[in-house]
Amino acid sequence: MSKFKLNEDKLFSFFVYFLITVITILVALPLVYVLGGSLAPRSEFVTRNFFLIPKEISLDAYKYLFNSSEFLNALKNSIIITGIGTFINMLFTTLMAYGLSKRWLVGRSIINFMVLFTMLFSGGMIPLYLIVNNLGLLDSYWSIWLVGAISPFYLIVMRGLFGNIPDELEEAAKMDGCGEWRLLFSIALPLARPAMATFTIFYIVSHWNSYFDAILYLHDQDKMPLQVLLRRLIIMEEDFFDPHIADIAFSQAVPLAAIIITIVPLIIIFPFFQKYFNKGFLLGSVKD
Amino acid sequence: MGNRFKKTAKPIQTASIPKVKNAREKRKKMIKRGLPIYLMLLPGVLYFLIFNYGPLIGLTVAFMEYDPFQGFLNSEWVGLEHFRRLFEERIFLDLLSNTLILGIYDIIFYFPAPIILALLLNEIRLRWFKSSVQTILYTPHFVSWVVIVGITAVLFSTQTGAVNNLLENNGYNRIELLTDSQYFRPLWVIHNIWNGMGWDAIIYLAAMSSVNPELYHAARVDGASRIQMTWHITLPSIMYVVIIMLILRMGGFMDLSYTHILLLQNPLNLNVSEVFDTYIYRAGILGGQFGYTTAVGLFKSMVGLILVMVANTIAKRMGKEGVY
């Protein structure tokens, strides 16, 4: 092996590390800015044009938000939508996936096709809206909870996972007098726990982040989730807060703090996600 | 309960003379055995019927002058009137070209990003470095569009935005990133890259991890440099995944994330940012033209379906032959 080759390898390696570092910093920068800014006192925005780390730490922006009844209400709404919504998602998806994993089931292929077809062709926004309207679900959280109750993609992946459970295990459980419901809850679910945790997290994230469903189906401003409030606050630059909330002045840090509070739940669940989600899970499930 | 099924299952397999009767009986038994399962399927099936197949029936609205007060049954039929109107409207060409241009931007600028990232990450040998970098890079995937557009709005706010302050201090002009229509498409692509690059790299990394290590050993013996190995081994090995992803992405280009686009929209950039779904929302939900926008949606779904089917057919053919 020539000396030249070795040098070329070293250079290439250096180049790769350098490039990756630059990309990572660029990706992280906006979030670092938001975090730094949210902790800065009002004065710092006047004296410094651009900063990532504030010289002084101030929690005024967070105090301001947690004193605002609008913000607290939106936070509460988001928690309700996400909590109950995810429960409905997991209940509906798990039951259906488990049922469809039974290869002997009469009528299985028809239902499978029914699910697959919805992934290819949908009625679109307006007919769905009219259905929700005709069911009297407008302006109720049930519209959001029910309209997205099952993600066909997760359903299919989950069905594959349940299908992987060895038949012998099932037969043995049946010998012991286990019914289908007990089979699901005492054998299938514990076996698929890492995958279930991952699906739960995906559903949580999509509810927490969802914006369009809320503006489509909800009209009452008091029912709006955090994402809608965030848009009014930042993108529309609406100043809808009470002018004097507990003597804390509005500053540029407030929108940044609102962004951080919106992201924090995701940061909390991230370690769990990393624990359960890995390439193996993704590959193993897609192959089926 | 399980015992009974096992006992009854066996004789059916062995006895072969009264075939028809046995087949019917077996079917009956299987249905009976499936009763608890059907109960489990019930909520899901109802969900699909009401919220996925209901709207399919609701597509008939595309041929009606739908009046919310008259309902589905009493609204007036207008035939293909709405479709004629769509094809005659000036906006139709705008919608088509905006969708097409965004799709092209996506393929040219977004599509290579996760591949390049995965190729780079694949060269990283330090475990801790790789895993922490990957964590940072796929975090944005979990950040909502509201937050992404929100951060952009804060950074580029015309009066107080930090980036604009920075630009001005260095002698440049402040830029109106969100309101000036010339920035809409680049911004849209940059958002997509920030949001999806790290996440989408996962599938390519997975494909790379299944490359036979013997190939690298052999190449090393032959004196190949790492850059040569990347070019001649890694890249060709993942090529079929790249091609399949490319085809699928092109097949899905009618399905732009309209939440993202809607958030980026304002009256000043509508000429470049209006796509089918945002138009449907504006004219249908906000404007109350339910029949007309259902027709627009049906047109969009049909084109989308055709694209996806063509893409799938090509991908399947590639899958058979294109694997190295």
C-alpha cells in the first residue's frame, strides 16, 4: 500500500469529519438560538443584535407565558388532544392489527385490501370535512381524535409484527385455555413492547404537532391547541395577551420561550424513543 | 376452547370424500372461531368505512352544486360543470406549474441531501461521534411545521430579526424572507432539508450496513483508497434503494405537505405558493364552494393515483433487475 494512498485516506477522513461537523452545527444552530434567546432578559435584545448565549439568564419570558391564561389554556388543550388521541390511536390500531395478523381469518384479505386502498386513493379534504360536519363533530375534539384514529401505515407494520409471533406459542397458550383477548394482552403485546412504545411515540408526536386538523375542524378559539396559538403569536405577530400580566413585560424572548415549551415534551420522550427505535426495528418490520 | 378446535381440525383434513359439505362446515367453524377477532376488528373497520369510504361516497358532491342546508340528497346535480370550470380557470395552470416546480426543486435539491449525508456518516468510525451527530440530525424531524416556520419568522423578522440584524451590521440589506415571493421556493426546500435529511438518511444507512464487508476487504487488499471504496462499492450497493426511493418520491409529488405550505403563505407569495390542497382549503373551507373544490380534489387524487401506480410498477420492475 503506497504512502500516497494513506495520506489520501487521512485527508478524506478529515474532510468527512469536518463536513459532518459543519452540517450538524448548521442544523442545531436555529434551536440553540431559540433556547439562548428564550433565556435572555429584555435588555439583551436591545444591546446585542445577535447572540446564541445570553450574558445573563432570565426566566421572565417563561413567567410571562405561565401567567397568561391563553397560553395555559392552549397547553391544556394540546395535552388533552394528545393524551386521549394517542389512547384511541393505540387501541384502534392494536386491535385491528392483531386481528388482521391471523392468517386463518375468514374475510381477512377483503379487509386488508380495504386498508391498502385507502393509502392509494382518498376522497380528499372537502368530502371528509362534510362527513365530519354531518356527524356533528365540528368544534369537538372528537373530530380530531376520530378522523386520524388509525394510520394505515403503522397498522400494516404492526400487523407484520404480530404475524411474527410463532404459532407454537399461540397453540401452547390456547392449550392452557387462553382466549384471543388474553392472547393479545398477555402474549402478543408484551412481546411487541419496543415496537408498541415506538408507535405510541409517533402518534404522540403527530398529535402534539398537528396544526391543520385544529384549524379545519375547530372554530372556538378557546379550544385551540398550542400550535395554533404559536402561529398567532409568532407568524401573525398578533399581540393577544393581556397588556399587564403580573408586571412582567412582553419581550422578544416570549415567542422564543413559547417555542421551547412546545418542543420540550418531545425532548422528554426522545430518550425513550432512542431506547426503542433502532434500525433493527425498522428493517425487521418492513421486510415482513 | 383451544382443545376443541384442534380436535375438529384434524378429521377435516383427512376425510376427503364429502368435500363440499366439509368445506362449508370448515368455513363455518373458522368464522365461529374468528368471532372474538371480528369483535376486535369492529372499531377499525367502522373507522375505515366512515372516515375513508364515507368521503369516497361523498365525492359525488363533485357533480353537485352542494348546499350545506340541502344536504347530500337534495342538492342540485350539475354534471361535469365543476371540472369544466377548473380547466377553464386561469388558476388551474398556476396550480399545476407550482406543484410541478416544487416537485422539481424537491428532486434536485432535497433528494440527494440524505444520500450524501448517509455516505458521509458511513465513513465515520468514532462510535460516540456518529451516534451523537445522528441524534442531533434527526431531532428536527420531530419539530412541527409551525415551529419551523415560527423560528424562520423570528430570525428574519423585518424589524427585529436576529439574522436581519446581522446582515445589516455587515453592510447588507435586510431581507423579507417570508413575504418576498422570490424566496418562497428556496426557503421551502431548505425547511424540508432541515426537517427530513437526518431522518431520511436512516434508510440509506440501513442499506449500507447490509453491504458485504468482504468487498471492502478485497478492495483494501487491492490498495483502494477510502474515497474509491465509497465510489465503487458503497454507492453502487445502495443504488437500487436510491432508485426505488426516487421513483416513489416522484410518484408522490402531488402530496406536498400542505400544512407547511399553508403556513408559509401570505397574499404576497400566493402566485408561487398556491398548490391544489391549499387552494381547496381556501376556496372550499373558507370560501364555501364545496362542490367545486371537491372536483378539484378528485382531479388531484386521480392524478396522484396514476402517478403512484406508474411509480410502483417501475419500482417493482427495478427491484427485480436493478439489484447488484
